[in-house]
Amino acid sequence: MWTWFHKLGSPPWMYRISGRILAVLLPLTVLMLVVGAVWGLLYAPMDFKQGNSFRIIYFHVPASVVALAGYYVMAIAGAVSLVWRMKMAEVAMKCAAPVGAALTFLSLLSGAIWGKPTWGTYWVWDARITSMLILFFLYLGVMALYQAYENKEAAGKACAVLSLVGMVNIPIIYKSVDWWYSLHQPATIKFTEESAMHSSMLQPLLLMILAFYCLFTCALLLNMRSELLRRGAGTGWVRSLAGAG
């Protein structure tokens, strides 16, 4: 296990293994996204209350779920970089932030589009929506904080601390519709009881959530590969890659 952990901290090894993972995961992700989108948008039955407008759920819910999970990835990577001073964890933390921010923005945008026919407005200061907006600002804060420091070691530590402090917002997002009266509908997928959705609607949604998890992983690995090349410019392993290319 420790040998694997040591390899994980090696930029050349990480670059090679991530390339192998992407070779398999990227086409699989595209396939799942296409199948899930077609299944949800064209073949899933229409909702009896919201009609066809509910179909945006196949993008809104996956983006929201993975945006929250992405923050966990960023915060855990930040904790590892603080405790074990592992540079690869700092790279993962930095590279997860823009991916998580993009997913959070997609969640907010799709939620606003969905809210217009449902609530009659694009935006309300609802607990769930407001806490998601805070999550978006946390992602942007980590990105901005890293750029604000000339000393990148200090920047990594500051970003790690901010990402850990921001973890307090995650359970608020999860439980906001239960803790406060909210316009936002209750959780669609429940682990402790039967889902409120019919299986014909739920199955494509679960596929899209899995596809978005894979999309996050692909985007993170691509970002990390780019960052590793940037940081390793001039090193032997990068020169060997350039020579092979």
C-alpha cells in the first residue's frame, strides 16, 4: 500500500497511469452521457405535474451531486497536502477547483431555467439555492487565492485551509430542504427509503449521475496532466515525452 502511495506522489508515474485511465474512461463517459441524455430527454415518461420541463433534471441533479462530491475531493486533497506535504495532492486540489466551479455553475444555471416554469421566477433566495451559490464562491475563492500568492507553497496551504473551512457548507446544502421551509423540492434520490421517482425516470437519472462522476474524473485528470507538464517543464521526464512526441 505504501509503495502505491509513494508512486501516487510521482509526477511521471501519475502522468502515465492517468493517460491509461483516460484512454478507457473518456470514451465510456461520452457513451454514457449520450445514452443517458437520449434516454432521459426522449424516452423517459413525462411528469404528470411539470410536463416536459422536468427533463432538465437529467442535467441539473447530476451536476449538483457531482459538484458537492467534487468539493469533498478538493478538501481531502487539501488536507493530504497539509498533513503529508504531498505535492500531487496540492495539484489535485488546484485542478479540482475549476471543474467543481463549472459543475456548480451548471447546477445554478439549469436550476434557474427549471425554476421559471415551476416557481414563476428564475431565482429566489431559497436555502438550497443560496447554499449552492456559496459553494460556487468557495470554488472561485480557492482559484483566486491560488493566483493571489506569488509563493505557490504558501498559496497551496492557504487554499487547503479555505477548502477545509468551506466543508461546513456541504451538510447545509444536503439538509437545507429538511431543516428549513423551502421552495426547492425534497431530495429526489433517497438512500434510507424508497425513491419518489418511478423507475422509468430514475434509471436514466442514475446513469447520468454516474456519467457526470466519470466526466468529473476525466476533467480532473486532464487538468492534472496539464499542470504536471507545466510544473515539470525542463525536467528529464517531460523532455523525454517531448522527444517521444
